[in-house]
Amino acid sequence: MSANVQQQHSSSGTGPFAGFRARFASGDLGLIPVIIALIVIWIVFQSVNGNFLSGRNLSNLILQIAEIGMLGIGETFVLLLGEIDLSIGAVSGVAAAVLVLLSVAGVNPWVCILASVVSGGLIGLFQGFWVTIIGVPAFIVTLAGSLGYQGILLGMLGNTGTVPISNQTLLNLTSTYVPPWLGWVMMIVVVVLYAGGTFMMQKNRERRHLPAQSTGATLFRSLILVVVSAIVVGVLNTYRGLPVAGFILLVFVVLFAFVTQSTVYGRHIYALGGNKEAARRAGINTRSIKISIFTLAGLMGAIGGIIGASRLGSASPASGGGNLLMDSIAAAVIGGTSLFGGRGSMWNALAGALVIGSVENGMDLLSAPSSTKYIVEGGILLLAVTIDTFTRRRRTRAGR
């Protein structure tokens, strides 16, 4: 057993903070900075406006971040490869238009949803093929795609303008709430899945003689999750409960967190993002991985577009526009996903979406002008990327 492994095992019994000093020295702090930032943001806005942490406003906050979170998940997948997708906002707009136009034509709402998701997947597949097989950089392909899909959206809705949704099933996606008792059940399930998955990953790494966090650290993090989840669910239940849109977002986060962290496919994603040539020499089918990731990004963009259309009750030529693209990228990066690839998780997308959504929501409560919101969000994004850059340098010096 190597000295590093011996050191890791010798520190495994020192409690929940085992290995924290080494991780701090290498710049690997995980979600700690973003969680601290989120707490500070909530304290500041709550002190200025006592309604910020009310059940009603937290419910609105969750609805606001549902679309950003979905797109943030798709962007996180692409960033893990060290690539970027500048079209995901426009993809969500096209998907929203497909959903609404089919709904107006009288098509079954579930068929509308399926067609919308498939349209996003096909766009992602096309972009993945162009990047991987043709070899055009993702930045150019997705930038060109963003312009092209906006043209398609205008072609679909340009003559009619805003098209409202009249189907109640589609509207219920963002107007329905989970019963209070089910919210508590969901909280328990999420905590059990998180603790169980983290514990299994820890034991698996120990069996492979790889650095792993201690059992005490797993229990400590699970305890924090229990406390935070109980507070959030309790506050939400004072209003109408957890919005179904928030539940859908959480399901996707948990699902893809498991896929990326506990499956061979997920390990291949991190390997490809960390070192493309090493991944290729290790026998990983880098082409299929990359194409599948862009396809997943398109799918998540479409799902975000569906939620956005349901929340607004319509689709328009402006769907998927505005600062949606920047918010989705910011959600992933602010949450801690590296722009350089190979580091991050789906939980980063959720945490980053909460930060972006909290800033926008709090400033709306204060009636702050849009100029102020853009300046603050831009500053937060620049700070996050700066931290990511310094973190990467420290990890490189630490040999990680």
C-alpha cells in the first residue's frame, strides 16, 4: 500500500473533517463555497425584506429556478467534457414552440411533451455529430446553432406571436404542489439515497485503494442535508408544499448524480473531460461519449423549455432568449463545475441555480432595476470563474 493510501486510511477515523486540510490545500472544496454564499445571500435578503424566506416566496423561487436548473444540468454535462454549449437556451425555445403548437392543434398533451423532448434530443444529436465527427469546435457549432434555432423559432411563431397554452395538463406541470406528507417522505428518500450512494462510493474507493472520505464525513454531510431539507420542507408546507416542477428538477439531479458518480458511463465522462488522449488510449469510446453528452444537453434543454412554457402559460418568439443561456452556464460554473472539464457534479448545477435564482428573486422583491441585477450576476459569475481558475492551479501544483 502506497504512502498516500496509508495516510488516507490513517486519517479515516479522525472524524467528519478527515482530509479537509489536504483538500483545502489543493483547492478541492466541493460545494462548501457556494453553500456559504447561498447562506449569506439568504441572510442579507431576509434582513432587508422579511418575506424572502416565507413559504410563498421560497415556492416562487423554486419555480423560477426549475427551468434554469434543467438547462444547468445539460450545460454541466457538456462542461464536464471541457466543452461548452451556447445553444441550449435557443433549443429550449424551439422545444417550447413544438409543445405549444402541437397542443393548440389538439394533440394529446403527453404526445406533445414527448415530441418536444425528442426535438431537443435530435438537435443535440446533430450538434454532437458535427462536433465529434466533422471536428468543428463546440463553441462554433453551438453558437451557429443558437442563431439558427432562433430563426426556426421565429419561423414557427413569427406570424402568430405569443401562443397561449390552454391544456390544463401542461399548465399543471408548474401549478401543482406536492402534498405536505409526501414532501416529508421525499425528504427522507433523498437523504437515504444520498447517504447510501455516498457510503457505497466511499467503500468502493477504499476497495480500490483510492483516496476516500471517512465514514464520519459521510454521516456529517448527511446530517447537514437532513437539517437543511427539514427546514426547507417545513417552510414550504406553510404555503402549499413543494412545487411539482421542483420535484421534477430534484429527480433529474439525483438521477444524473447517480449516473455520473456511480456508473462506468459516468467515470468515462470524467476521464474524457480530464484527459482526452489518456481516455482514448484507455479504450474509452470517446466519440460515442461526446455525442451522447450533446444529445443529453439537448434533451435537458427541451425539458427546461417545457417547464418554462408551462410556467409562463405560453410560447413566443422570445422563448429561450434573454439571459436564460447565461443563467444556465452561470448556474453550472457558480455551483463549482470546472470550465476546464473533468470536475463537477449535478449538485453543482442545483446549487448554482439556487444562487442565481436567489439573487434575482431577492432583487425583484427590492424592486431593483434590471441593470443592477445584471451587474451583480456578472460579478458573481466572474468571481466563480476566477475561483475555478485558481483552484485548477492549486490542484495542478498538488498533483491532483
